[in-house]
Amino acid sequence: MPLFLFKSRLVQFLKDYYKLVKPYIDDDISRKLESFPSVAELTTLAEQEFIKYYGLFPTCAVFAPGCLTIAGKNTDLAESKSLSMAIQLVTLVVGKRSHGSKWCQVKTLSDEIAGEKAFELSLKDENLRVSTEETSWIRYLKGTIRSFKDKGAHVPGFQIVIASSLPVKCGLGSSSALVVALYTFLEAITNTYTRNVMEKTLACHFAEKIAAASCRVRITDVLTSVLGKVDKISVLDTRSLHIDRCDWNAIDVELILIELANLEKSNSPESSTNEICYKEAMIVTNTTSRWRTHPLGVSMMEYLFSQKPMQINRNVIDQDERIGKMKDAIRREQWKEWGKLLWENHHSACETLSFLPDNIERIMNMLKNIEGVLGASVTGYGASIITLVQRSTLKNFFSFLNSTKISQQRCYIMKSCKGASTLYTYERHLNPWTIKHLSHPKLIIKYHLRDKGDNVKKDYYNKAGKWSAAISLYTPRKSMDL
């Protein structure tokens, strides 16, 4: 056997063995981490609340993961590359279609959401207008329903309970996960699935734009929530919608997110780009490639635009190159090199944000002197810190965090997760023998639950199964008996 083949098989064996014994390794680290429910526990909690609140059993459950943007989210420019992965913190929706009803009833279990926890909404178009005075999750609900309706799909009445393990306002894509989960739920109860994932991504992105009342909404969080893969880190190019995935099977290192609860982003004018400067930066970014062939292209652009949009464009170019180097380092499993790039990304983010909360500056200065910390960078517009830590030094790392005595800090070991998925959906068959005198030519699609009392032959049950999605019948203009 060739030596290189033997080494590759040995490395794969060690990785598989590590995954096998990892659940039985107790190094007292879990006690120092923020605990959160798993998808199964979250589903059970939401189902119990649904039964308690509505007095019915849910027939559909879906979830969408949050998004950790390791690099690329500290700029106000929406069209830039990002290094992201779907994480194990999710937003889950359980519910039931209300037949004959034009109302949606919503109950949320999230303690971090301010405002009302229950809401009823008529599905008429005039009631789906978004107002900035409404609670944020209600705006995202309206935006999702409007986006789903725009593709010509019918939205029936429904009852849902929303549960989430994602912290709010921490740069982990909580709003994107909510929109994707609601959109996936509407697909499941209507059996109207989007043709491809890119179309679904653009529809959910449009829903976020409606809710935020702004065009400056990044698509990367939605794209990661829809297309997430287990043991994968993705490089997303928002301009071309190109996705490049890297394997994330690290044995020696862990990604730790340090998040400070109740941390508000600065409202200083330096922390955000005004609308005019933003549009100028977008023009520069989208036209720079056309000016490269001209001998005076760059200098001409500097005459046309002010210094700030040109600087934003240069920062985006440097950031895209840095993300490409990170991708190569992850593929080669060069963790020290990736750590250096994270430090570079942090310094660039500090220049872009022009501010950092005092607690985060304090932690970043102390992280540089901790053994085993290969790299760290601020992420989520300054809301949290992502660190690359050697697994053998995790105990010392968490001991350091406890010694900082910074209140309300929370830590998560970030694990990759699959994208938005349907856990279950139960829709009953339409009995074709009960349909009579259909006189109008149209495609008839019905969905309902099959009760035990339905008068259907046993052979039919055996062939069709207990649960199925729908049956479609095309009838001629003249009436006919089936």
C-alpha cells in the first residue's frame, strides 16, 4: 500500500474513532458553556405549548438553523463575500392548517422577544402591510406571508407556535432563521414547494426586505440557513450566488462564540453608512471591473466619488481576498494560519466599525496572551467574538473567561448543522369517490387529515399508506360523476 494512501486512511480512522468516543469524554467543559435545548427537546416543548394553547394536536413541524458568519459581516455593504456555517441553534415552528379559516394565530415562546407573545392576523392583503411600530417578529411574519403570496400560492389559515434557541441581536441570523422557518412551514401545509433552493432563498430574502423596510439586507444568512450542511463551512459570494464548501471535521480545534447579553450596537454615525454613501459604494463595487482595462480607471473613479465609498470598496476587496485564504487554510487544516487571518480580520473590522464596546475590547486584548487561542475576531457588527481555540487548552480558556468577571457573558461551542428541514407533516388523502358534479375546468388540490372513521377499503389503505400529501384531478367543463 502506498504511504500517502496509508496516512489518509489512518487520519480518517482517527477522525471516525474520535466521533465515536467523543460523547463519553467528560472534561467538565460542558458546565461552563451556555446550555440550550436540542431540536428534539425544542419540538417537544413547542408541541406541548401548542396542545395547551390551542387544544389541538399539531400536524406539521419545521426548523431553520441560525448562521455564524466567521468573516465578512462587519461591513455595511450587502454585496460581499462571507465565510459562514449553519449552526445548531435553531428556530422551530409547529402548527396546523385551519380549514375554512382566513386567520393565522401565532404564539411565541421566546423570552428574548419584547412585546406581545400571541397574535392574530387576517390574511387579507390590507392587513399584511408592515408598520415600523409593530413588534419585529410580527413584521417578519407579514413579510413572509406576502412573499409567499407573490409567487401565486394560496395561503390558508393556520395556527402555529414559534420556539427558538437562537439569541436575538447577536449576529447569528435570528431574523433570517425565523423567515426561513415560516416559509418552510407554509410550503409544508400547502404542499407548494419552491422549484429550487435559490428561488426559495430569494423569496425569503425579499420577505426580510419587506420586514426591515430596507434594501440593505444581507442574503448570506438566508442562504446559509437554507443550504446548510453538517460538517461544512461555506464561502458565499452574494454577487454571483456561488457557494464553495469546505470540510469542517476539526479534531484539534474548536470554534467558540463569546457573546455579551443585552449588548446594544452603537448608534454613532460612524457605525453605519448613510444611504447616499452606501449607493455610491455599491456603484463603485459593481463598476470597478469595467474600469480596470482603462489606464486611468482607478484615478477616474477617485475623481467621481468621495474617499469613503472608495475606502469601503478597497476594504471589501481585501476582505474577499482574506476569505479566500481562510478557505484554503481550512481545507489544508492549517489552523495556525487560519488563526493569523482571524486576527487580521479583527483589525480590519475595527477600522470598518470605528467603535467597539469596552467589554469586547477588554476581552480581545486579553485573548492575545492566552495559550491555545490561535485567533479571534469580532463578528456580528461588534456584538460577539468568534475564537479559534486548541481543544487541549479549553479548560484554561474557560478559566480565563471566568476570571474576567464580565457580567452576562455567554459561550457556545459552534457546531455545524443541516439547513432548513421539515420534521414531519401529516396531510390526508382526498377521497376521489366523494367528488361529484364538478363543472368548472381547473386543477383541484385538497389536503386534509384522514380520520379513523373514513369509509375507505383496506386495500386502499395498504397501497396509499396512512399519510399522504395530495391528489390532483383535472375535470372537463361539462359536469360528470366520478
